[in-house]
Amino acid sequence: MKLDLAALGGISADRLWLRPLGVISGRAAAEAIASGYARPLTGPNLAFSLITALGLGSDQRPVSVTSSIAELEVWIAGAGARFAQRVRDQLALLSAPRQPWAGFDLDRPILIGVLNVTPDSFSDGGQWFDTERAVAHGRALLTAGADIIDVGGESTRPGANELRPGEEILRVEPVVRALVQSGAVVSIDTRHKAVMEAALDAGARIVNDVSALTHDAESAALVARRGASVVLMHMRGEPRTMQCDPVYNSPLIEVLEFLRLRMAACIAAGIPSEHIAIDPGIGFGKLVSHNLELLSGIASLHALGCGIALGMSRKSTIARLSMGEPPKARLPGSLAAALSAIQQGVQILRVHDVAETRQALAVWRAIAAS
């Protein structure tokens, strides 16, 4: 295919994004890389043989062109020369092995087990609201194979009201402390600086913030000062109103651009880039069609150069694509989304069903490696 510059409309060079396609894994990936037909995707275990250049045109409509890697190189040497540095920088970020995050190598899938210490969680209806039961469940998640336990005390389901930080601290602090004493690596799922600080004091090592550290102006400085790792998630609006008719020109491009800005702001605040992972925020201010675009194009997020986290487990999109199943009956759809994401190089999965996900990944990895 001959790339047509006109098809990219009025995209400025700094707003062009690359989406890897034709992703292959295991021995086939190594052979394709060695033969020059493909490039590595965050290391040698995955590779991509096709690339889509995309962005928002001058009329804010998404435009894209797809080609082989070789054709892309020819294009940027000629008609696409003004995009050359941007393309080469993104190709380098797509291919570079990721540095460890939160003490974990990202050359294998990392599982974050979800622990909601709330009375109104969408996924478990308050099953772990009691402190002793929450701690016991967190330990069970570790036994099942979770690498990290993500403790949250404020429901951020659609329509949820904001919780006072003091109440949130009462819910999560004893659970975090007990799990850390049990040897767990703990993440605190919160958007409140005071809760982050209390959890870090109790031994948490990761902050998982649905607001990407925007809810509290001082939270980024806190994370930097404490040397914590962080997950920056995209959310359109805030939980109480986020599902009130969200509109995008392109969910994928707009999420990429938001996360790029948030990464830059956090790095400027003193958070090292290797401490940052990003999350597209499935279901947070997004309709089913938006979620599908993000899931199918999630490999584009590798162009930001850090680890990618995904939370798709038990979400309502699964039910809307299927037969309206309740949250605890959405395991098959959760596994399908997880495997699709891993095939696109996503390194971190936030899940409720740890043992089942661990088994699915073990089989997938064995097939890919054989």
C-alpha cells in the first residue's frame, strides 16, 4: 500500500500516533523480527508487522493510514518527512523493553487482585466490607497468585457519590497494614491525597488513582516524595456523572493525549517515568463502543513508553455484549478481554478472579511459546 499524506489531513506532527497491528508472539515473533518483517513490541516476545498512523484532522475527525513497517519508513523519508522524528520516536518507544515497575519485571503478566472494602461495590455488593473478612480475602488472593493487592475504600462505580477521606481511611488503613504485614505488595485505590498518605504510611507501595492524580493538586508531589509507583487512569468527568452521555471524536486518540499530558505533569512533579503505569479507564466515562475501540487499539498505548494496566474484570460492557449477566457471572468475558490485552502486550491486569485468570494466562503463554 502506498501511504497517502493527504489521508492524514491537517494532523500536526506532535499529534500523530502509531497503532501496532499484526501482532505475533513466541517463536514466530522472534523469527519475524530476525527476518526484518516485524519490529519488537516492548521486547522480544511480541512483534508487530503492520502499523497504522492515526490522529485527529483539522476538522477533529479521526483519520488513519495503515502500512507495513517498510512502507512506513519509505513514506517518512519522502512525502511524510515532517512526521519523521515523531514516527521514529514512537517506533522506538513501541519496541523498547520496559523497565521494572513497582519492583516487578514487565516481561510477564502482573496480576493485581481487587479488594473492595466498601458496602456498595458493583462487583461484590459489599462482601468484603468487614475488616477481618477483607484481610482474609486479600490473603486468599495472594494464595491464588496475585502479585499485588489493590485495596479500595471508595466506590467509583457510575453514579457513586464522593466519600469523605476520613471515612475512607478508616476502611482501608487497617486492611493495608495487615496485608503488608502478611508480605503482600499493596496498592491503594484512591483519588484522595490524605488516603494515599495514610496507606503509604501503612506500607502500601503503589497508588492507583482513577483521576490520574488530578483530583487533589498535591497528590503528585506526595507520590514523588514517597517514591511510590502509580497507575494513572483516564476518566471522563467524575464517578457521579461520568456516564451521562460521554462524547468523543476518537476515544483512543483522546485517551492517548490525556495520558501523555498526565505523564508529563507527573514527571515534572518529580515522579520518575519508570514509576508510572497507565490505564485507559474502561467504563469510566465511556460507552460500550468507546470501550471496544480502546480494547482493540490498546497496543497504541505502548507509544507512551511505560507499562499498561487494564481493569476490565466483571465490567458492565461484558454484560451488554452478552446476555446481561450479573457481575459474578462475567468471568468468561473477563478472561476473553484479558487474553486479548495480553496478546497486545498489556503487562498488568486488575482482576477479581485471580486463580482463573492465572490459569488462562499459563495456558496462553505455553501455547505462544511452543
